[in-house]
Amino acid sequence: PVTHGKAWVEMVHRYLATAVGVLITVLAIAQWRLARRGAATLSPAWGAATLAWVCAQGAFGALTVTMKLYPAIVTAHLLGGLGLLALLAVQAVRLAPAPLALSARQRAGVALVAALVVGQILLGGWVSTNYAVLACTDFPTCQGRWWPAMDFDAAFSVRRPLGESADGGYLPFAALTAIHMAHRLGAVVALAALLGLAWQLRSGGDPALRRPAAALAGVAALQLATGLSNVVLGWPLLAAVAHTGGAALLVVLLAMLLARSAPRRVPAAPAGAGARALGPAS
């Protein structure tokens, strides 16, 4: 039966997605026109890539509905949305530069943590799209054990409909447990990496890095709290939405850190410009 409340949520999401698509189209056209006039501060390739990305997002959104919440499609749609957010965050930084001085080691650390966070979000999306949150309702153990029965082969079989195994049978509960536990173990690694990066940035001696470090540590704490709330409180909607929002904040923070610390290209002066600036020798 149709649930009108859920239908409204779905339709509002579609309207907002359409509005985002229109705004990105305007952004791409504006970047192209500025480039033609020689007044662009950002390559029009950014706008074109963002427009192509949002079109792909629309296609995945349609497949999410027509393929009846096929887990791989829904997870890809989630990652695509966060990727779109990262693209826009990087463009915002490039339009209003506020450079950060990161050492090569610090920048490599940010890139590594960003990769870990994306992997953890992928695992979290797989948990959500397979409805595996409630496979473990206790913490720190799961089903009263530190290592419950798990079926990793069935858990990470990608080409299968929701609730089914690759051979067409029901997805076993041990597979849901494996999905949940993989995300839980990944959270330990990601949380340690985020806190380690925050400590490294804060102790680097540059006062400008203290706010990004505090933001990373704060969002990491938020993710821990909302993730635990999902488990022990029975997956409340507010905690689930906040957990997804925290993941989005992490993506934005890390993308902006990488963009702000990227090496800046200094345009080369035309040949002979230096001699003309100095004037004739006396």
C-alpha cells in the first residue's frame, strides 16, 4: 500500500534533485561564458564535469526506483551524492582561495584518511542498503559474542537483489551480521585515522590548522555517537540521518583540506618582461 508520508519524502527529494541539476547547469554555462570572455577564475572543465556527474546521479536515482532498491545501485547513488558534494566543495575553495601550508607528509596523511573515509562510507552504505544495522543490537559485542557467526561470501556478493543471495535464495542472517561487523571494524580504523590526523595537524605548529583539526575531531566524535545510537537505540531516524550528515561533513572537510593545500601554479612572466620592468640600464 502507498504510504503518503514516504511518498512526500520521495517527491521532495526529486524536486530538490531537479533544483540542484538546474543550478549546476547554470554554473556550467556561467563558467563557459566567463572562459570565452577571458574572465574565468576557474576552468570550465569543472562545471562540465559537475554537470556530467549530476546527470549520472539522476540516472542512478532512476535505477534505484526501477530496480527496487538493488543494494549495489543504492550504494553507488549514495557515493555519487557525496562525490558531487566534494566536487562543489573543491570549486568553492578554488573560487575563493584560502591556502593552507601543509607539509608533504601532512598532505599525504589527509589523502590517506580521505581514502579510508570513502571506504568506510562504502561499508556504511552497504549496511544501510541491506538493512543490516539491526543484525547487532549490542555493543561492543554482537549478538552477545565478540565474533558471531558470519558469512562474508554472501555478504559481499554485489550482483544480487535486495534480501536475496547470489543463487536466488534468501540472504542468510550470518551475511547481514558480516556486513554489520565489517562496518564496525572499519569504523575503528577510520576513527583512529581521523583522530591521528587531527592531532598531527594541531601539533604541527601552524595556528591556521587548528580549526580544521578541531572540526575533524568533532565530526569523528559525532560519527561515533550517532553510529552507536543506531545500534543500541534500534536505528532511530534522527540518528541515521545525523550519521549520514556526519559522513557528508567529513567528505567536505577532507576535500577542502586537499584543495586548500594543493600547490599553486604561478603564471610564467612573458619573455623580456623582467628586463622591461627594470627599465634601461644606466
